[in-house]
Amino acid sequence: MKGREGMSETPRKLAAMHEAYGKEPGLTCGECPYLIRKEYGRAYFKCAGYGNTNAVSTDWAKKWCACGLISKEDISLLVPMVNQIKHMPKGKTVFEQIPGQMEMEGIP
């Protein structure tokens, strides 16, 4: 199903967050403490977990299904996904685990 401006109902950026952190059915990004509101003539929303490039490509919607970060108490050490992708060597994906790397579930 297509939404506004030909976008699919689950944008790639949201699908990436769900793949990395899981989905939280019944909760929306609007309920997440990591959703940031920006004001530039109108309100824009950004996800602290995904990152902010001050471009439309990192705009977020409050109605989207929340990812697993909504239940984390502190994401201050988390590197935003856009920063991970920007510095990723060609051919590597964000979701490849580095040997010895801790899982998100292992973080208190």
C-alpha cells in the first residue's frame, strides 16, 4: 500500500530501526521519549536513535509503530543509525555484528 508521495507504509528508515531493535506493537513513535520535536515554521519530528541530518530524509512520524528503543532507559551511548551508515565501508551492512560486540539486550 502506498502512502503520501508514493512512499510505502513502512519507510526504509523505520524498517531499519525495526530490524535493528525490534518492533513494539501497540506503541507509536509519538509515545517514545527519544522522539525530538523541532520547530522551523512548523513542527518536525526526529528520532534520536535514527539520527538527525536536518534534512527531510530524517523526518519522523509520530504515528509509526515504535521500535525497541522505546523501552530502553538510556540511549546516550548509542551511535545514531545515520552516522553508522555514513561511515560504513562499502559492502558492509549496519546489522553485521562485530566479533565480541555486546547485544542490545546485554545493556542494563
